[in-house]
Amino acid sequence: MSNIEEVKKFLSSETGLATVSTVQKDGRVLSSIVNCGVINHPINGSPCVAFVSAAHAARLSHIRRGSEMTVAIRRGWSWRSVTGPTDLLGPENLSEEFSSEDLRLLLREVFESAGGTHEDWKEYDRVMSEEKRVVVLVAHERILGNY
């Protein structure tokens, strides 16, 4: 067993590259590769694994349907996984408590937590808005790994 701060350190030991998996409607697992980091959840303040997703990604419909997500990280022969319920924050589900400006800043925070840098933040903001990118936030109900 591990804790989320150890996962944060493990993720940042290289890039934030990880495999994420959800359960499809027919029960099969869908996995894909993302860059992720650990941030504090912008609504409840709890540390969580976060990444930015394309608005059309199938994983988002799985999450909306209730699928939990597992994030698996490998560095050499060592690995960690985080599994838990997932929240989505994107242009389609903003509220009075979480505005489009909050989303713009959160997209940057997640990108940087995953090891990203950008020379033109205005361009980054434009592309994220145009593509209707969504922030995926995975709670850490279960953390496993070999040490």
C-alpha cells in the first residue's frame, strides 16, 4: 500500500505518462495512455490524479455512466496504480462555484503537474477552449504497487 504523495513523486520521476483504464458498457476494459500528475481537487481539496482529456474520448462516457478509473504507472520494473471514482470538469458542466476562468486555470495546472511546459499560454488556452478539453480527476480510494 502507498499514499498519494508517493504516487506524485513516482509520476514525476520521469514524465507523467501512465495508462488509464475504464469499464465499457459491455464490461470490457478500455485502456489508453495519458500524461497525468497529482493536484488538489479544485472542489473538495483532496489530492487526486489528474489529466486533460479530449472531449470526444470514449473514457468520458464510461465515467459519466459510473465507471471508476484505474491509473497505472510504470517506471522500469516498478509500478503503482490508483483506482477510484472520477470527476469531470469541462465546459459542459461549469457552475457558479466553478467558472470558465477556473477551468482555464485548472487546465494549465493539470498540464504543468504532468510535466508540461508551454511558451505561449494564450495559445494553449485557445486550443483547450476550442477543443472543449475536460479535466479528469481520479480519487485515490485504492493505491497498489511494488516497491
